Amino acid sequence: MIEPIDILISFIKVIMAMMWFLILALYLTWLERKESAVMQDRVGANRANIFGFRIIGIFQPFADAIKMFFKEDFTPKFSHKFLHNLAPFLSFYFVLVTIATIPFAGDIKIGEKVIKLQVLDLNIGILFVLAMLSLSVYGVLLSGWASNSRWTLLGGLRGAAQLVSYEVALGLSLVGLVMVYPSLKFSAIVESQGALLFGFLPKWGIVLQPLGFIVFFLAAMAESERVPFDLPEAESEIVGYFTEYSGLKWGLYMFTDFMKVLIIACLLTTLFFGGYQVPWLAADGFHFPWGGEWLMSNGLVVALQVLIFNLKVFFFCWLQILIRWTYPRFRYDQLMDFGWKLLIPLCLINIAITGIVMSFIK
Amino acid sequence: MVKIFIDEKPFEVEEGITVFTAAEQAGIEIPHLCYHPAFAPEGTCRMCLVEIEGVPKLELSCATVVRDGMKVSTNNERVVEARKGVLEFLLADHPMDCPICDQAGDCKLQDYYEKYGMFESRYSENKEKREKKRKIGQTLIHDQERCVLCRRCVRFTREITKTHELGVFERGVHAEISILEDGPVNNKYSGNLAEICPVGAITDLDFRFQTRSWFLKSGDSICPLCSRGCSITIDSHKGFSHFKVPKRVYRIQSRRNENINGFWICDIGRYGYGYINENRLEQILLKNEQNEAMDWEKALKILSEKMKKVHPMDRSSGAVLILNPWLTNEELFLIKKFLIENQEFENVYLIDIPDGEGDDFLITTERSPNKRGLQELGLKAKSLSSDKLPEKIKLVLAFTPPNIDSAGSASVKAVFDKAETKILFASNKNDLSDVSDMVFPTAVIAEKSGSLINIDGVLQNFSPALEALGDSRPEWQILVEMAKEIDINHKYYDQFSSPETILQEIRKEISDFGKKSD
Amino acid sequence: MIKQIGFFIEIVKGSIITARHFWVNLFFHILKLFHIKTKRKGAATIQYPDVRQPIAYRHRSMHRLMKHKDGTPRCVVCMLCVTVCPSECIYVEAAEDPDPEIQKYPSQFIIDLTRCCFCGFCVEACPEDAIRMDTDEIELARYDKEELVFDLDKLLG
């Protein structure tokens, strides 16, 4: 019993989520350049202008995009043409679909209709996201192999090894979280985080799963293949798995990188920082623990939730860029040691502690 | 033999030689400007002063004959001080215009200042102003300011050419080398004056301001312009990495060779290097069209096919071989073995190079370098100008010399007009290169190695002084590869990897070949 | 393990330093946006084409050839610059000057700036002070490589 209006709403939700994702990722390229510049006492990209209006270089992403459009799209003779062309789109696609599961705000009521601000509320949301991120390894691996160049092959191999290693930690670090909020559904997890602990503390993931947060954050950083975990690219050593790409396809890889940063920020927000939840804000307004109340209409609440969600996401984007511009690259053995010998044991300890604490509380 | 001590080391030297020569033989360098082994010592420059034990004053090493038990110091404090003093006097009136002096880099005064001088000038007065540019001969410029009055040039005109054009005029500080009125240096060896001048006083108009001497790379070779075969050094410029220079060879200088030319070469050989620079063939030409892609392998294949096309029966009458006396012994031997004996070319002609004016010193009347080699190899060639040509010519292989004149090329052209297929091996463009079916660029003598036999029967080996131009190759290499391409007795031709191996083969067949070897 | 904890502290310190730089600089950038003048600037950058730093006194910029009072080049074609040039980008050809005191003057003087590494050796080597690198011309980018091959007329200015 699907009504046409539901199809239209779904369609609009898909479009809006995608727009949000892509435009923010595009501006993340600008943000990265600006943030790194400000960190390093520079000014950063500020010369792109439209009719002389520079506005602190806000048009830079468009200039970059235009440049990439007009660059020669070069496919080396020795490469496997089809796979070479396919690989960047695979990477891009698998990261793009993950945004579908992220809840942006609570339910919005328009007349009789209750609309969830989430494209797809899957029962296995977390597993879906992890699976899609795993599949994006294929983009790295294929580009490394299909380019048929030793640098790309080295980059691809490194990339595959790194991503596969850190996926283990990434998955295990969420086990404790799933145990605490007994669900794999993003909406349910965010919903649970709205509750209060001891009557005043928001029941966010960071509070209940501090160790899980740290491990997830580190593993997710590694998953995004950026400094200090950028061994598959490593411009100064092997250039990386996209050595043989140019123009728009190379741009797609770059763009995928930033999309990963954004999706990681979304996941961190959703899983550990209460998603769209504002402390003490319920569907009808604020209920402060000291007894005060501030009731608001549904529309206002949703707007506040969307705003706070975005702010949290921006913060994590900022944090990731800060880290990317602060630390040097790991050595390969350090990277593997870090993943297998530190993060995975920490995950297991986290699961054990979570289980013990939960059994006591019950 | 007498025993002398130079710098406290004992040496056994011949009786009657000078201290300077003894030191030279012992490998000890004594600075000198006026001394030249070809002339009697004069002792005007005072640079070669040495201390001899028991003699109160310093002695001229170039004019003192060795005695038994003589103890000579060439480098002690007193000698060095005296040398410095002499240098200071010489430089006091020297214009120091090294940056614009063509001798810079080859200049003895410069070398000695660096080695023994290195003093600050104490001469604060104005330097004597003299004539900077006096043309004293067809190709010679004399700079009075730079002259150190060593009188080498005067002695040259008196002792070697015996033409007495130069002399020292005036006295004291005004003394200068000059020519008599309306009596410029006009002899066939005048170029040597610029060469023997130890400073930049006499410079060569031909080399004047062309380049600086340190850019030049010297290579030893033999002058091919007459049958004397004088030893020469060729100074060439490879060009800068991003700029081409206008010439390849910038000058030719004589090389000491007691058997042939002593210290001198004639002006014909000194200034006659134009053929190395100009009008050279750089690429293989096919049917008068320059073909970029034509490499030697392909061209030789085409050539061998053309040669195979000529029926063996026709060869005796229809194939003509034209040789020239610029070919080395090795090349002539290969021609004899391969083209004449194996390929049965019977009509062998020789390009006539007309005789020039000779003299009783170096220049011979015969203006071709290797006529003697032709004779010794037993190659019987008819003359192109006087002997009859065959009626029908199918194929003609012509080797032309770089200095072929119009009469010579006309006589070859007469053959070409009759022939069906015309193959030319030449180093320079001439009238024939346009009418040939194939033109192979060859290296000139300065660019290849081999041997020549001069007019006195002396066999001289030489090696390349500079790299072959463009695609050009020496004829012996072309002939070896041609023989391999036609595939006759491959093994035999495989052993010829260098002219030396060919010369060994010649000596196997003609045991007394070039017996008066250098 | 203790060592690794030490590393961890330093790692956190590092990100605190970069974060501090970020926020402090951002604060001054924002002040500037509101046209509030401060002594301290958000960035050390000099906005090059708009703002120019004065060129240092000994800076080696594009070459020029010096002239005599009558306008003839001071160069005597000793080719010392050609000799000393490490990138072999100078080419000089001499011609005979009618004045026997000068003797040589350059008929061609080419500097290929596409090859030049601006080491200044030619200036050091010149015995006549005929070549200098003090034009303060540093913007040498051209659309055509040929324009960067400077001949005698261009070098004399």
C-alpha cells in the first residue's frame, strides 16, 4: 500500500540528502585548504572570484571543478580500460549510498503525515554502512591493479591491506555500542541517546562507550585513507593507487576522500554524540533536569535538531582536518601494529567490560 | 756521456747538449720564452736562468753546455727569485689585455705568471702606448704592446724560410719587431709565426676573435693536402650544449715530428681546413631526395640489391669503380679484396688531382695524400682523363675526394652520364651528389683512423681528431658492412673491426708493406 | 608502554598547538573582516601581486649589458661568462672593432633565460663590469619560450 505521496516524499528525501552530502563534501575541499592555511599562519585559497567578488575564496571549489573538467582525461595504453574507468565510480558510489541511513533530525509532522528525516531506516543500518565502506575497497584495489603500473599496484596493495585490517577494528568497536543500545538501527540508537542518565546526563555514546569512541574514531580515520593513515596514497613515496588517473576521474577519487571524511563525521555524531539530539530537548521542547520547561512547536524542534546535527558534523570534520594537518604519516609496520596489536585488543577489552557492566546492572 | 746533477739528482746525458735539453730529457721543466728547439739559443728572455755550482752568477740554461760533474739547481730560492724578477720586468710593460687576446689560454707568459709569479704589480706609471694592430703579413697581425722581444719570429724568417722579412728596429724601450717598408711577411710558412709566438704578439687573422682557445679540443691527425703528410693537431669545437657554433674546426697547428715535418707546416695545410666544415654531406641521399628515415642498414640493403642486379657476366665490362688517392691503405685494400677481386670490377679508374707548385722544404707537387699506398698495394687504376671508358656502363661506384675540382668532377660526370646506376661515396657536396642514385656520406681523414704512405714511403697511422659529422662513416666501415651485407665470406670480413686489424691483414699479404714505418 | 604513553601526550600536545594556531589566527582574521586594525596579523602571507616586498640590494634579477657613454656595449667578448656559465646559456660572437684599443665587440650576445639558473657567475667573471643582474626584473614568465631568449638589443635595453 504505497501512496504516490510517499514516493514523492522519498524522492525528495533522497535528493536532499544527496545534495547535502555532495555540496558539503565539495566545500570540505575548500575548508581543508582554508583550515590548513589558517593553522599554518597562511591565508589559503582566496583568489577565485566571480566578477571580482572573492568572498574569502568561496568559489574555489567551482574553479577546481572547472579545471578538472577541462583537463585531459588520460587513460594509459597499458591499463585495463574498463576496470580502470570503473574503479573511481565504484569508490564514489559505495561511499555515496551510506548517507541514506543517517538520520538528520527527529520526526516532522505535516498535518496527518509523520515524516522521518532519514532516507532509509534500515534494521541493519550499522552493518549496511560498514558493508558499503568495505566495498569501497574495491575501488582502491581495482584502480591499483587495472592501471597496470607498479606505483598504483603498490598503492592498491597497501590500500587493500590497510582497509581490510582496520575494518576489523571498525566493526568490533561498535559491538559494545550495539550491546548498550540494543539495536543496529540508526534511528533507534539516536532515539536511545535522547534519554538521560542519572536524571541529568544525556545518554550519549561517548558517555557509555568512551573506549569504543576512541577506537572507532581512529579506525575510521584510517578508513578514510588520509594523513596520518595515507599509506595507499603517500604522495612523497609512491604517489598511490590513482597515479595513472587524471582529470575528472582523479577528481572523483579526491572527492571520495572528502565524502569519507564527511560520512565518518556523520557516523561519529550519530553513534557517539547523540546524532541530532540536543541535551534535554524532547519532541515538544526542553525539559531541564532542574525542573524548568521550554515548550516549542514541532517545526522549531526539528529545525534545532538539524542545526545541532550539522554543527556536530562540522566539528568532527574540523577535527579530522586538524589531525590530517598536524601529524606525519605512519610507517607501514607501525600502521599494521597499531591496527592489529592495539586497536583490536582494545575493542575486545571494551566488549568484555561492556558485557560485565551490563550484567551487573541487570 | 757525462754525468750531471740536476736538483741533486744524478743524470747521464749526452755530451754537447745544453743544460736546458738535459733537464727536458730528465723531465724537469725550465720556464722559457725565447728558446725554441728548432733555433740556435739566443738568450734574450732570461727566463731559463739556473744556478750552477761554482759559477757566481746565474746561468742561461738554454745556452750553457753540460760539463761532467756539473751541479745544476733549477728551482732553488735564488733561481725562483730571479725568475720572478724577470717576469715582473716582462709584465711591467705588458698591456694585460688577456680578455681580448687570442693567445689567452695558450700563452706562456700567462702560464708562468700563474706558476712562478703571482705578485702584485708595482708598476704604477702609465704603460707605454704602442701600435696594437699592425698587419705584418697576409694572415698575421702584430701587437707591439704584447711583444716580449723573444725574437723567435725573426729567427724563423732567417733560419727556416730564409726570407728575412722581420727584424728588430729601434733600441731600448722603443725596440720593436717589424717588417721593412713594403716588405710584408710573404712566404708559404708564415702561419708558423703565430704559432711559435710565446705570447699574443703575432696572432692569426684566420683565428682572430673566432673563439677562445680553452673551448677547443685538440686531436692529432695528418695533413692530407699534399703527399708530405705533415703531422698536425686539429682544434675543434663541439659547440655548447644549447648553442651551435659556426665552425667545427677552428684551427690547425703543426705537431712535432722529426721524420716528416719537424716543427712546421705550410700555410696550405694550416688554412685549408674548410672542407671539414663546409658543404658536408650529413645524410644518406637516395634518388636525390633527402630521406629522414634512411639509415645505414636500409641503405646498404638497397645498395647490395643494386649490386646483385648487375649480372656477373656484365661486371667485367659494365661495372666501373672510381677511386681517389685520399683513401687510406686499409680502404684501398678492402676495395681491392672485395670489389675488385670478389665482385670482379675490372674497370678501375683513379680521379686525377692536378699537381700544384712545390718547394724543396715541405710542400710537394703531388696534392694527394696516398698515391704511394695505391702503388704499394698493387692497385692498377686507369686515369679518368686520358684512358678510354667502356661502352656500356651498368653500375658505377665512385669514391670522390673532398677537394675534387671541376675538371675532376667533369670527368666523373662523363662516366655517370653513361651509367645506369650511379653510387657516390663522398664527404662533401659536389657536382656529382645531385646526379647520383645514392649518395653515402663519408668521414674525412680528420674524422677517421687508418694509415697513409707519404711521398718518401713512410707509413703513418692516425686516429680521429674529431667525431664524424652526422650520419657519415669512414669508408672502411662502409666497405666491411657492404661485404657483410652481400654476404661473401662473412667470416673474413667479420675480423675487420678496426683499421689496425686490416693493416695486419695487409702485412700478411704484402710483408714489406710500408716498410719505412714511422 | 610508558614510552608509548609519552608519545600519546606529545601527540595530543601537537594537536593542541595546531588548534591554538587555528583559533588565534581565525580570531585575527575575523577582526580584519570587520576592519579592526590589529598589530598582529592572522597570516604571515604577503599578497604577492597586490603587495610587493622590496627586492634586496644584492638580489640577482634579469641580466643587462652595460654601455659605454657613446652607447656601444662595454662587453669585449672575452667569453669568460660563456666559460663560467654552469648551464651554458650564454652565447657570444665577436666582431672586429675599427678602434684598435677596443678590438673586439659583440656582434651577437644571447642569453637563453629558459636555461639560466641565475647563479650570477657571469657577473662575477666579467672583467669589464659589462654584465649586471640588477634590473630588478623578476617576473620572467612568458607564453612563448622564444621570448625568453634575449639577444643583444634586448639586453642593452
